[in-house]
Amino acid sequence: MIWNIIKDWDDAYANMPNIPGGEAWPESWARDAAGFRQAIAADGRMEAGIAYGPGERNTFDLFLPQGRPRGLFVFVHGGYWMRFDPSFFSHFAAGPLARGLAVAMPRYSLCPQVRVSDITAEVGRAIAAAAARVDGPVVLAGHSAGGHLVARMVTRTSPLPAPLLERVRTTVSISGVHDLRPLLRLQLNETFRLDHAEAAAESPALLEPAGAGRLICWVGAGERSEFVRQNALLANIWRGLDLVTACVEEPDRHHFNVIDGLRQPDSPLTRAAVDDLI
């Protein structure tokens, strides 16, 4: 018998030190995103800094495809609810854009200035504001903490209004954290400031799905075991609550390159997210 014991919870959720060259990824993302933004802005297909609320970080960027959008793809960035903004991730709009979808990327307030529950509310307002600008079906996708946030959007306690939930065709949580209770053990929780009540209330795995569309939980097979476990957890629980779900472990991918598929219109990740919209 093999017992699964986690002795170092901080290490279990630490991605950068456990990926060779991990510290270089944010700089690489920012460089590629800047080039993408410059090219698409020159083409007149980017609206940056659209306000959805009164906060300094209450804005979203909207990228438009060639021709009339067939729907809306929302990408919510990660960073443990405490770092980054869309300027690091703009280039991941390329795949959905090539498939004819408009792509919105929200910017939101960060911990410790706000709590995770506040971020949930902000992201809900951002998605509603973007959906008011683009007709048609909606795909929600997010990476890491962003995966948590998009899954949270399609629960019965979602901040999204019911008519918008009905438009959500697919939710894709990429390397998402779906049960926040283990994070109470992390030193990072000095920044999150989660308590047991908020961790439970904000954990999609402890909530019922709203019945909106389908759920895809996608993770790199080479990720930390906790991210692989968290990925399967939500897909399994929500399948038992009568939602159509899929659980994917993509070979040869770690926490930082698992989202690379969104840069290509015909990658397995992009196709899984948007094929039924086209």
C-alpha cells in the first residue's frame, strides 16, 4: 500500500521553483503579449482599458476578430489572485480570435487589497460588461486562479445574471484550483487572507453547478500533483451533479505552457473550447 502524504503544502502549490526556468515565464509572456497587442491595435481590432466598475483595476481589454464575432471568449488570468494583468496574456487570444470569436480579458483587483470573494464579484461584473458588447454564445476560460474564477462563475451562487448564464456554452478551467481549503495551510494565505468560511463559499468543488453548458477541466500531465488532483476533483464532482464534464491531462505540459494551445486555432485546447460554437 502506498500512502499519499503531503509534508510540505507550500511546495505542493509552488509552480515557479519546480519548473526549470520557471522565473523566466512571466517576462516571456509579457514580451509576446506586447507584440500581439501592437499588431492587433495597428489593425484596429483592440479596445483597451474598458471600464466595468469604479476600481482602478476594473477594466477589460476586448479583441475583435475579422468580421462579425460569432460569440465571446473570456479569458481570466491567474497569478494566485495577487499578481498579473491582461498585458501578460493578450497573445493567448490568438486562437479563439482566428476561430471568429471576440476575446475579453478582465483586469481585477488583487489580494491583499481585496479578498477572493471580492475578486469573484469583480470578474462577474467584467464578464457581464463584455457580454453586453458582444452577442451570441459565451465561452469562459481561465488559468490557475483564473480557472477557479471561471468555474465559480457557473455555480448556483454565481454573480452572473441568469440570462447571461444561459448564454455560457462552455467553461474551461485550465490548471484551476477548485477547493480552496488546502490553501489555508500555505504561507501565501497571509496574502489571500482566506478563512474557513470564505474558502468553502468560494470553492467550486463545494458548490453546485448552475447547469450552464459544459465544463472542461484541463491540466498539464507534468504539473504538481495537487493541480492534477484539483483538476480531476471538479470534473468528477460536477459530473455526479448531472453536468456534462471532461477531464484532460495534456501530455508534456507543465503549469506555465499548458495554456500555449490558446495561441493556435486548431490546437486541442482551442478546439475543445470553441468547436461547438462554430
